[in-house]
Amino acid sequence: MRNSFLDNISDLLLNYPSFTFGIIVLIILLLLGFGISNFAPSSDLLWGMGNAPYSIPPTFNYPFGTTTNGQSIFWLLTIAIKNSMILGFLTGAISVAIATIMGFLAGRFSNGILGDLLNMIIDSFCVIPGLPVLLVLAFALKGYITVVTISLILSIFGWAWPSKQMRTMVMNLNQKQFIMTSKFSGLSTWEMFLHDYLPYILPWLLIQFLGLVNWAIGMEVTIAIFGITNLSIPTIGTSIYWAYTYQTLLLGQWWWMTFTLILTIFLMLSIYNVSISISSYLNPRTRLIRIQKSVILGESK
């Protein structure tokens, strides 16, 4: 199993430049967020607590410059990356867990009352306008907003469409011979899920997770720009909000907004590239093409 995993990773690195780019950038950002940020001065843990000189451009001591409150933008952004990634990973994990349970049960019992009821719930959440409701909930809970709270709110809207796709996949698998064999062998629903369904849907779940991470980070930026989140916690969204609020570009303090946007683009682009590379790698058609190419190369040698 371990060798197979390493073989797949090496295959991705060799054949997919987009994956190589994405994984390298993602590792660097993870090191910044979960490693280097731990050494950040306590004055940079919250907005407006800086002890550094005000509004200075990038220097050796302050590689990304400082804010109008005298905080190092470098340290703020390392903390912002960490908080935004935690938010994205939590949202992705919770949404995928809900989607897996709801979609599997709706597909497994698609011909019964339970399946119809779950399908109705899934369809109901699919048609709810996510952004307006999200803005209302965030505004109502503004005084209690934390990274975890935002993740829970986003998870309410993040699971529905993946769950619908999961239901379709499970319904297609229900017609397979090995599923029928397991059913008549007396295996429980849970045992069938682990042994028969999960190996087929696990790669798809990974792709959905990465997509939801990106979506969650983007949605956090959206509600932060509206100013209806906890603006004292450094995230990518609150960094953009404060840079805009202080009119940094009009004042010629380009470094604050510029470095924040560059970091945001690299973060979302890295996750996206990893996701689409894995999706392409697992596609049966592309796998067949790779096998054919390897056979042709082997014969030519």
C-alpha cells in the first residue's frame, strides 16, 4: 500500500507539472502558516496591536513592510494563512463527512422512504441561495464569530452538491455484481460501505475536499470584505478588509494589499492545481493513455 501511494505521487510529480507546482507552493504555505507563524511576535496575533514603525515599505527587517498600525505584514500574513487554512480544512472535512453520509444513505436506499426523504433534504439545500443566507447568519452571529464558527456556518451550505453527486455514484454502484454479492452475503450497510463503496469513492472524496477548501477560503474573504466577521482575527479576508479600509493604495502603501493578494492567489491556485491534477490522474481515459504511452515506449526500447 505504501509503495503504491509513493508510486502514484512520483507519477503525478513526473507527468503533471501543475501538480508539482501546486504541491510545492502548498508545502511552502503550510510551512509558513503552521511552522514559521509560531514564532510571530505577540503584538502581531491580533489586528491593531503593533509595536513596529508605522507604514514603512519592505525592508530587511520588515520584508513585506508594516501596516498603518505598526504591525509586520509578513508575520500577519503567516498567521492569516494559518487561520484561513484551518477554516478551509475544517469546512472541507465537515462538508465531506456530511455529504458522504447523506449521499451514501440516499443512494443506498434510493428505492425506499428513507432514500426519498434524504433526497428531498439534499435537493432543498441545493436550491438555498448560499451567499445571502451566509451573510445574514454571519451578521447575526458577528459577536460570536471564530474560525470554527465560520467553518460550521460554511459547512451548512458546502455539503449539498457533493452529496447529490455521491448519491448518483452510489446508485450506479448498486447495480454492480460485487455489490449484489455483498448484499446477499448478509453484510451490514456499514460493512458494505467500508469494503465495497469506499474504495471507489475515496479518490473522488479527496478531490471534493480540496475543492471545498478553496471554496471556503473564498467565501471567508467575501464575508470579511463585507465586514461581518470577527475583524480582530487575522485571516486572508480580514487582511484585505483592513488594507481597503485604511485606503492603503490611495495613500501609496501598495505593499499591504499587494502581498496579501499575491499570497491569496498562490494559495488558491496551488490547491486548485493539486485538485485538477489528481482528478485528471484518476480519470480512466487519461490512465489508459498513460498505459498506452508506456507500452509504446517500452516496445521502442
